[in-house]
Amino acid sequence: MTLEISSALVKELRQKTGAGMMNCKKALQETNGDFEEAVKTLRQKGLAAADKKVDRKTIEGVVNSYIHAGGKIGVLVEVNCETDFVARREEFQELVQNIAMQIAASPDVLYVNTNEIPKEFFLAEKEIESEKQDLINKPEEIKEKIILGRIEKTLKNLSLLDQAFIRDSNITIDELIKEKITLFGENIKIKRFTRYTLGS
């Protein structure tokens, strides 16, 4: 017997994930009406669908600004998509605004993703971590694992895509963008950003 799912619950799931109505209903039936599990299922499926679109060209989009804390922090960000039609959509504008707010709230973030971080930074961090006292007596292979783990954590702190979304800490900015790729059916990329802090 198929579990009856209310249209209100389906609508709520659609608003949260951006997935189609039928997919939302199916996910809720598969998870016996468990909303959070249905979200997880759709995200897993959505991310897989979004991954197929990440190599498509993004030549449209918007540049947005955000001023925070009474004019003490300012952000400029460029987010690209594939068509002007999507760029003008309210949901896309909201996404860009949320990304700008995320940058304002993340003082340690300097890069869009970890791939942009210079190799010199990685090597310098490795040297610093290698000389830490708590690693002196560790076996070499364990030491290497610990060092790489610590460096990865440092690099992720600098990467915008690896940050937990300020409006939903259960997902990263990367996952948020992939959700929107699924919603719009277009590739979306954060091209660049600048964060200004008064007096620095």
C-alpha cells in the first residue's frame, strides 16, 4: 500500500530542495513521510544531476553588492549562470544575495574554492605543521596523515564553497549551488568576490 502524502508536505519539500513535485512526493513515499530523510534523498539525487552540468559554460549572471554592520563591511560578488533568463529570476538574485551575505559573515574566506589556493601556501603550511611538537615521536606515515588532515582543514577554512551555509548549517555553499543547478537546470559558478573591511 502506497503511503498517502499531503500536498502541503510535498510543497514544503519542493520549496526547500528545488526538486520537482513528483520527485518530492516519491522521496516522501520512499522515506515513509520522514521529511529530513526525504531532503537527504533528494539532495543525493540532485547533486548527482548537478554534477553533470558543472562543465557547461556560464557566460551570464550578475554582480551584486552587500553592505553589512552599518557600512563597516562590504562585499562585491560575481555569480555566473548560462542564460540571461535565469540571471533575472528572483530565486537566482536571492542566491547571489545569500552568497554575498555568506562572504560578509566569513572573514577567513579568501578564495572561491581550494583549487585556487596557491601551491606555495600549501607547502608553507606543510612545513609549519611538520615542525609541531605533538608530531615529533609519531611514525612517519601517521605523521603524514595528520599533517595532510590539518592542512585540508586550514584550506577549507579559506574556501567559500566549503563553508556551512549561514541560513542552513546542514549544507555547504557548494551543496547550495548544486541544489540551485538542479532547480534552474543550468550550471552556476561563483566567479570571484572581494570583501572590504573598514580600516583594513
